[in-house]
Amino acid sequence: MNFLAHIYLSNNIENILIGNYIADAIKGNKYLNYPLEIQQGIILHRAIDYFTDNHSITKKSKRRLHAQYGHYKGVIIDIFYDHFLAKNWNNYSTIPLEKYVDNVYSVLEKNRTILPEKIQKILTSMIKYNWLVNYASLEGIEQVLIGMNNKSKGISKMNLAIEDLKINYTKFENDFLPFFKELIEFSNTKTTILQAL
């Protein structure tokens, strides 16, 4: 669910961004049905997820969450980290978040026909409710968590996680900042390797 991070880590390469954005809907080797750079974006997305899931800092973040979230802890941390990326956006880009996001929406809309149907529906909601900009506020993150809980038919209890974020806000932000620095370096290296193949 960390859409903003995946998009940002695509290094403004349009087809890699598209692949990175659609990757969760592409299972197994079906990525081979796409043009090369989109394949690279899908592979990059999977590498980012693996790096994130296995990193000691994200594991520490997950331990800060209430046990009730079970295997949804990883999704919650992804959402929290997107909040801190949006909140601290000026540390990562000279382009204002609103302008950057408008350009992303434009790229994705222009390529809508190649997006899987499931992703097209997500894109419609993402643009309508301006998720990527609204990640910067606690109210925006709360709405995302409520939406995710509704999607799980109330099983995830993710709507309650806004309280976890508020209670340990500084600790989560202090987890995010060094982690994301490492993730940027990892993603840049991985992108360079993929493009050299």
C-alpha cells in the first residue's frame, strides 16, 4: 500500500513507474507479458518489498504495533511510511508534492488502458480522493486506514492503527528516516542493474 514510496523510487522513469505501480496485481511470471521497462518496474517493486519486509528497522516498527493486527502489520507500516514520506517530501524532492503528484496522475491516466482492471479502479479512487497528497496529513492517513479496514470487512482492525501512529509518532518517524535513506540507495542500485541487462 506504499504507493507514494514505490512511485518516488521509480526515479521519474515513466515505464518503470507504471510497472512499479501495477506490480501487486501481476502474479508470478505474468510480468513477462509487458514491455521491458514495465517488467523492470515490476521487478523493482518486488525487490523493494523484499528489502522492506526483511529490514531490521521495519521489523522494529512492526513490533511497536498492537498484536491484534496480525499479518496486517506490514501493510500498516507501509501506510505510515508513506505518510512520513509525504510529510517530509521537501527533503526528497525539489518539486512540490502537489505538482509531482499531478504529473504522476497524468502519466498513469495516459497509460490507463495497459493497467490491469483492478489497478484502474484503484487509480480512479486515488485521483478522486487525491490519496498521494492526503498521505501527508493524519486525517488523510486515517481515511486510508478506515478504507483498508472496510476492504477487509473489518477483520484487519486497521482503522484503529491511527491511535498507534499518534502514540508512537516520533518513534515511527525516527524509524522511517534512516530506513528510507537506505531504501533509496538500494532502489537506485537495483534500477541501474536492471537497466544494464
